[in-house]
Amino acid sequence: MKRTFLFVLILALLMSMQLPNSLAKENGKIKVAFLYIGPHNDGGWSQAHDEGRQYLQKHLPYVITSYSENVPEGAPCEKVIRDYIHKGYKVIFGTSFGFMNSMYNVAKDYPNVIFEHCSGYKIRKNMGTYFGRMYQVDYLAGLVAGMMTKSNYIGFVAPFPIPEVVREIDAFTIGAREVNPKAKVHVIWTNSWFNPVKERSAAETFIANGADIIASGCDSPASIEAAKKAGIYAIAYDRDIHDKFPKTVLTSRAWNWGVFYVKVLKEVKNGTWKATRYWGGIETGIVKLGKFGDTVPEKVKKYVLKREQELKEGKFKVFAGPIYDQHGKLMVKKGQELPDKEKLSLQWFVEGVVGSIPH
């Protein structure tokens, strides 16, 4: 009898120590934590993730979620992660590139916890990465901008010169010049994900130089507010904000993170989760084109929606050749497509971009 009891006790202990597929739960629920680089209501990137968290909470009743906002990138975020783990959180989502190394370090110490890192490239058995092919939506938004500009001067307020952002600018420019070869996309770097003062200043510089459309890859609506004040158009990022700026915003390049968060937690619940490098396309719903502005003509909508459907069906590729860089060098030959590996390490601008990529 004692041996039987001891065997059952040992078996129970072993089961509690298994890898993430047998997560310990609190009252039958899985505790999930989110780390945000900015305020949860920043109007952009972090708010889009928080809306994804709320979507997850709403659709999966067996999940309990919490979040920390304004989490510093680098070593300081390790403490935040470890604190969550000590409180029994079994799934951690890090939503900024700069969280990568810290998450990678902590994941090694806690093999029974699942980690998902947004936009990074390091993985472990218990740590995956995730992102969406936003460049597809950037391209569609570029089509709108190319058909709507009259000055052919489009300003792009950019955060950091990393491949993710370069890819956005290139895809946007490819779209704009497909429908308007005279259009040029001018770039100013803010070197910050969220700095409303710098973003507004960059937009005002573009406006002073003749821009009639402002796009942004940063996380606040400051550049859009500057465009509205100047009476010109804007292309939004992170979230669909048509309802707030119906006459200013031509369309939005929006994230729908909830789709991925539900996918992950269903896999966790079913014991099928594995660390992967997820890069979902527009067909998955993780990235989407927002509502069209009130002033966008039907012919523009029709053309863009046609391209959107072709992207979803895989009939059209944004980075299909021929593609030239801004110096006129052929980078992708006709009949070929830029491989994903090169998309993920992109450090050159396409023809039509005015600006440079700092080292």
C-alpha cells in the first residue's frame, strides 16, 4: 500500500515537471502575461497588442491574462518576466524586439514555461517567435497613396533602420510606384518607437517641403494629427483608426494579434504547442488593411481590393522582380522573388525612396 502511494506521488511530481504541454494551471485556468514597450493605450503598437490580449481573454474562458506596460528593453525586463513566473504564469508574450535576449535567457532557466517573442529570431524548445507579413499591407497602402497623391511627395516617418522597417518602406514604395511611377517616398528617422514630439516634427518637416500624404511606422498618432492640422492625408499604422480620422486617414496598416494569441493558447490547452518561427500572411488575418477614408474614390478601392485578394490567394507577390534599388541596380530579376531570408535581413531601399539607411 505504501509503495503504491509512493508511486502515485512520484508520478504526480513528474507530471508537474513536464515540458509546457502539461502546464500547471490555477483553478483549471492558464495564466498568461504580456510585456509592452509602451503604454497599453498608446494608440498604436502596444494598444494593438492589448486589444489582442482582450480578444484572447474574451474567446478563451480558460485563460487569465495580465500585462505590464512601459517595460524597459534589455536586462531590466528580466525581473518583470521572472516575477510573473514566480506568480504562476505559464505563458509569456514579449511584444517588442528589444525583449528578445532577456526572454531567451530566462527561458533557459524555466523549461516548463512557454515564451513567445514578437519580431525576434532566437528560439528555444520552449520559446518561439511570431510576426506578420505587414509588408503585404504596406504595399496595399502604398497603392492608395500612389493614386491619391497630387504632389508626388509622400513622407514616411520611420522609427529605427532595422530590416522590419526598411521592408515596410520598400513595400509601401513598390505599391505607390506601381500605380504612379512619379511618386517618391521621403524618409526621416526618429530613432524611437514612441516619441510623439519627434514624430510630429518629422511630419511637419515633410509638410513644409510639399508632402500631401504622411505615412508612419511609429507608434503614436502624432504624425496623423499633424497631417490633419495641415489639411492633408495620412496613412495610419498599428490599428485601424478610420473612425477617429475619417477624412484624414486614407487607410490603416493594422495588426490583429488576437488571431495568433488564440491560436497559441488553443495549442497550449491541447498539448500540441511547439516553438516555431511564425510569420503569418494577410490570408491568416494577423495583418489587415483598415477601412478606406471617406474621400477615397471607388476606383481606388476596387484596384486595391483586387490586389488584396490576389495576395490572399498567393497569385501576387510584393517583392517579385524586376526590382531596382534606389541607385538603379537590379536587385531582383524578372520572374524571381526576393527570398524570405533576404526579406528578413533587408538593408537597401528600392527605387523611389529618398533617404538613406544609417549603419
